[in-house]
Amino acid sequence: MLSSRVAPVAAPEEKTAMRLLISARDQNALNHLKTLSQSLPGLQVSTRLVSNGHTDPLYGLEQMPDFLLLRVSHLWREELAALLLHPLKMRPPLLVCGPLDEREGMRLAMQAGARDFLPEPVAPEELQAALGRMLMEAHAEHGAGGKLVAVMNAKGGSGASMLACNLAHQLSVRAGRTQLLDLDLQFGSVTHCLDVQPTHSHMEVLQQIESLDGMALRGYCSHFSPSLHVLGGRSGELCLAQDVRMEQLEGLLRLGRSTYDWVVADLPRQIDHLTGATLEHADHIYIVLQQSLSHLKDATHLLRILRDDLGVQSQRLQIVVNRYDKSAAVSLKDISEALRCPDPYRLPNDYTVVAESQNTGTPLELHAPRAAITQAMRELSQNLIGVQAHQQGLLKRTFSRLFGG
């Protein structure tokens, strides 16, 4: 028979608690998982003991739970296959534990939408961390979600793509899942800077954004690592800004923010409906320039447009001086006064290290971890994060080990 027992965690009047269903064929395992789960605030836990011929953990439910924790049995193939029969949008976010064959089972679990696989015996801290991540994802989908960071050159060649790629990598290491989004539709370079070969393009995603969910978005991205996904163009593909509607881009930004903890957008040096929409929605905007009068002139013009025409608040703007030289004719004081930015951030002039990093498609953190430019990137990312980042999920680490990211 199928039985459900509810053990509420929050007080009955709590309206924001989310429903976790734990399904298993073993009563002892069910009780153990329930005990571990109900200590996490914000969850209302119910259990389901499956002891008849059914293999579908969602069979006959009148109301779908917000999350499903499935302890698979020796029938794990049938149990996971049954979940795949449910429409994608009807499947709750899934955690899997139990006697699962590593390679075949994890592939099937991932297809069924598993966020994490927890090996037995399940450690309390790993289960609670996995449930905590799922709660954060759910709250992000119904709220502001992840942070959007826009990076833009004040003058061509200032180093915005270098900053965007390395900032995205730093965030992916220290602050959770990160998407690097190349919005330079014609001359984007982030896939080259990270040496990934895109099999899909941002145009494909934009053209069908209304029908995609977070899992599909992750599938369209190229994976530099389990926590850093890249979405850009394919070489030889002509993309025009007028081919993209503003609502398509806004849909992509919303989906990115609900799927990832951070979205870093590398913007072209132009003002159009795409860059305008991205800058309008960005939580943080980095404007990159170097120490010359022409850079300062263009930066002054760009900042005026952002503040006066687009209404970007000054607290969202950060000036980054790349290849900083304290003996340059244009000083930090000149830049601060001209741009009304009291504290420009400095990236040291480490041309050789940066060139080697970009030529090999290796982020600075991996290519030259002790270099001054790398240290500056760490500090920049830590200032952005503001708090210690959470660790990667166990499933992501396991997938990386088994399948190479």
C-alpha cells in the first residue's frame, strides 16, 4: 500500500513552509531521512512508504510536493523511469539517495531532474545542505533570484571580457553556480577566453526562451566546470541585435537569475535595446577603462548616459581601472573627479600573464594563482560577494569526477 504521514516542522500557522515528500520502500530508511530532514526550518515534511506494485513515487498524489526526496530501492531503474513519464514542469525538484549504480543510475537520476545524489549512509550535514540549496533555488524562482553583474568597456580594448571571464570564474569557485553570458552578438570572445566549444548559441536560447526551464538552460550552456556555465555565440554565425526582441532577452535574464546564483554578462560597447535592458536590470555594473585621456573622455560620456538617460543609480556602478600605472599622466584622482566615482578599483598591469591566460583559455586563478592580477581579481570578487560562499553540491562534484564536468 501507499501511505503518507505528515510531520510539520514549522508551526501550523506558518504559511511559507514548503512541502517535502520523502518516498521509500524501506521503513527504517524512511524514518531516518525524516528525522534528518525535519530539523531544517522552512520545511513541512511528509513521508510515503511504498510497499505495493507501484514504482512511481508520485503515483496518485492529489497535490504535488515542492520537493521530493527519493530513497531508491533495487528497483531504481523503474522508479526513476516512472518519474521521467511525468511532464517536466510537473516534476518537483528531486534529491536521490539509496543503492544506486554510480554511472548508469546517476545518468538516469540527472535525466529525472535530480539536484543531488546522497550516498548511504546519508550524512546529516550533506542532506541538510542539499535541502538548503533547494530551498534557496525555490525562493530565487519566486523572488529576485541570483545576482546579475554587467561588465562593459568604456573604450574598446579596455579589458572588459578579461574581467568578465575571470570574475565569473572567481564567483563560480567562491560563491556558487555562475553563468557567463556573452551578449556581444557579433564579436564575443568569452568562449575563446575559457577554451570551451559551444554546441549551442545564445540565439538558439533566445528564440525559444518562453519554453525553457532552468534545466534546459543549463543543457544549452557549455560547461567550463560544474559550477561555471558559458552561453555565447558560435564562430561563423551572424547575429544582429535587431533579431532579438527585448522580451526575449529579459526572459533569458530572468531564467538565468532563477537558475544560477550569479549571472555575469559581458556587454558590447554600445547602447541599444539589449545593453540598455541588461544595464537596467543589473545589480552591479563594472565599467572598465585605462589611464588615457581618450578612455576618460569616453567613460565620462558613457557614465552620463547611464546615469542621466538610463537612470542607473551610482551605487550600482563600479569603475575598474585596468593595467593601472601609478606614474601615468591620468591619475586615479583625475578619474575619480571626472567620473564622480570616489573609489575606482585597480587591476595591475600584468600584460604577459593576462595574454598567456587568454591565449591558453585558462582563467588567471588556474594559470597564475600567485600573480598580482590574480590577487586583485580575488579581492574584486570577494568585495562583490561580501560573504563566504557555500560549497558546491555533492552531485555536481560527483558528476565532475565521473563525467569530467
